[in-house]
Amino acid sequence: MRVEWPTVFLILVCYLVWAVAIFLLPLVWLPLAIVVTGLAIALHSSLQHEVTHGHPFPARWVSEAVVFPSLNLAIPFIRFRDQHLAHHNDATLTDPYDDPETNFLDPEAWDRLPAPIRAIFRLNNTLLGRLLIGPALSQITFMMGDWRMIRGGDRAVLWAWVAHGLSILPILALIVVAPMPVWAYLIAAYIGLAIVKIRTFLEHQAHERASGRTVVIEDRGLLAFLFLNNNLHVVHHMHPRLPWYRLPRMYRDNRARYLARNGGYIYRSYGEIFRQHLFRAKDPVPHPLYRAD
């Protein structure tokens, strides 16, 4: 279809739920409003991801316009789009320098870090740590990197932040007049960012073959919906232009092919991931296969 109407409908529903959560639910019970707002923010982040791959309208600028203001307030859409598309160069997946979405570090850079900083990164490599400190840690490192680029004269990065600041002004205005307190919205935004960290926690592993680096999580619950089936991550990487609602059938029809491609890097559910890695890191922080050459 020229216009992917399921995605358009979901975008409208997402904004509606977000509005209800900040304007009506605080009058009922503020903790419920915070949780629902956090879920809407997580879904909106997934919809922004969908748009980076050319959905749902034929004109990219139209698609980007409808999700441009980030409900999480933290991440400029332009920067997310550019970094995510760079991440889709599968040959450099998990590279500490060339993959902008990796959590692996260069072993030599790791050895130079002070012990307290290494402890923070180790905590961040457990699922519990990724939920508690992951959003703050990634935001700090992300903004530090962008600040270095801006100071180096990168006007594109500067413009991305300026456009982000202008685009969230209407959101901030709505938050100020809504019954939800600003502090509560900030908590909800952090929750939304933390939920997204569940998806990215082990999407990619260190592997000699690029094709063996991307996971499949055969979950069909709430998290899979919030992530728009991006838990079937190897399918998404092989078919990035395929809309979210077609990924499950593509996976069902070709399951053996995808598992052969990624070497059986599979989890049955997010429950399995929580049981195995809530307190125990799956990977080391320094990339175990990285070579400086």
C-alpha cells in the first residue's frame, strides 16, 4: 500500500493515549498516569524508529513531520535517524567506533578508564542496571559526543539540536498546562527511555560473522508490541523497509532461514532474558573480538 494505514492509525492512537495520560489520568491516579505516559513514550520512540526506515507515507518528510517532536524530550529525531541508519551497516555492527548504537568499548580505552567509571559501565551491562542508569548514562555519553562535534564545527549536529528544541516547545507547553506535574512527566519520560533499553539490551552480540550478531526474541506480548516487533531483530535488519506488522509472518514463514543466518542467537521471550540477565551481564563491556586494525 502506498500509505501504510496500520502505522498511521497507531501513530494517532499513540498521541491520543499520551494526551489522555497527561490530561485525564492524573485526575484519577497519578502513578497510573505516569506508567501509561511512559508506555506511550516508549511506543512513540518505536514509531520514530519505524519512520527512519521510510514508513508510513511515500513522502519521507511527511512521515518525519508526524513524529518529529520527541515525547521523551531527550533525543533529537534527526540525530536518532542519522545514527540509526549508520547502525544498519551490518558489517560494522558492535564496532566500538563505527556502530553508534553499540554498548561495547575498545579494550584499550576500557583499560584507561578509572575504576569507578568501569563499575558504572559494568552495572549498565546487567538488565537491571540498563533499566536504572542506562537512560542517564547513554544520554550523557550521547550529548558529550554531540557537543564535541558541535565544537568541532559540525553545523548539521547543531541544527539537529536547535530543531529538537523548537519542536518540543509545544509539548512542554502542554505539559505545563496539564494536570500532570512536570516532575511526574520527567519520571514518565525516563520510564519510557528505560523500556526501550530492554529492547536494545542484547539486540547484537560480538561475533566474527556480521550475520551472527543480531538476535531473535520470539516474544508476542506487550513488549513486542511496544517495540513494533523489532524483537525479531534479524528479520528487521535483513528487511529494514518491511513495515512492523509484516515482520511476524515473514519470520514464521522463514524461521529456519533466519536462525541459520544468525547462528541460533535466539531467546524465547523477554521473560527468559529477565531471568537470565537481570542481575548478570550477558557480555563484557570491552569488545571481546575487537582488534585495533
